[in-house]
Amino acid sequence: MTLSRPLPFGPLDRRTTHLCIDMQNLFAEHTPWHTPWMKRVLPAVVEIAERHREQTIFTRVIPARHRDELPGSWRRYYRRWSELTLERIDSRLLELVPPLARLVPPAAVIDKRVYSPFTEPSLLRLLRDRGVESLVITGAETDVCVLAAVLDAVDLGYRVVLAADALCSSSDETHDALMTLYRERFSEQIETAETASILAAWTL
């Protein structure tokens, strides 16, 4: 049994949103972007999302339509991963994994083209309209899209709480390195906690 501990900067309130990054079939299944232990963290993600359905926003990464659609280094990227462009991929892989897809609605979905969801004006509008000040962040991958979302959220002034047992990567080494970075270099702006502690601190 995991014991909950108080969050460093106090409880969370109704101005909090759960931002869940890219928990899609694309990463859950055996594709070139497979994240093997997404399955292990999924129960923690589901627990947060089920408890706070109306305060949950899921993001989905939507690849380029073809390998030369996006500018600059993205062209090199999608030439490397051309089998995952929209003109070739099975569209089912873009969907949220089933235990999370069934929560929409009332949970919301924001599609994005690059790593950070904050490049999408619709996300910023939604957070502003809801009066959100704090973000509980879960999802994949700790060292890629989650990293991009976390740093953008910090720059925008949000309180950021990472659910440590609800994050995953395809690389144990860089996952561990990023968790150390979050704790040791951003301790005034990023809190890391287990799901039990976050739910205990999040009052409706």
C-alpha cells in the first residue's frame, strides 16, 4: 500500500486540471514508437482521470500527413519515420487507449502536431476559460512530449505537479534522468508525487 504524503506547496483545488499526454494506441502497441511500460502506468493514469473526468484533458499527437509536410528538421524526422505519417498509418493507432477513450466526454481531447500541446491555441483557451492555475501531468513520454509540455507549463506560470507513477518512457535511463532533473533543478516550480498523494491533496 502506498502512503500519501502532502504536496510540497499545499493542496490542489478546483482550479486544477489533469493534463494527460499522448496515451495512444500508437505508443501502447507494437509500433516503431512502442513504449513498453505504458501498460504499467495506465492504472494510475486511469485512476486520476476517472476521479476528475471533467477536469481531464487528453492530448493526442497527430503525425504529419506526409514526410515533407512540416518545415525544417521535422522533414528529416518524418523521413526517418515515414511509415507513421498519416498517409500510411492505421488511423486506429491515433486513438486514445480504450480505458481512457471511454472517459471522453466529459474529458476533453486536444490534438497537436509537435511535442508540446501548448503550441495549440485551443489548449490555452480551454485552460483560460476554466480559470486553471495548476496542472497535474501524466502520460508519455517523460523525456519527450511530457518534457516539452512541462517546460512550457512552467514558462506560462502554471503550478506543475507530476504524477511520478503515471509517467512512462521507452528509455529507462532518460526517464530516470528527467525525473532527477525535475526534482533537483526545478524544485520551486515542479512537484513530483505519487498518484495517491495527488488524489489525497486534490479537493473538489
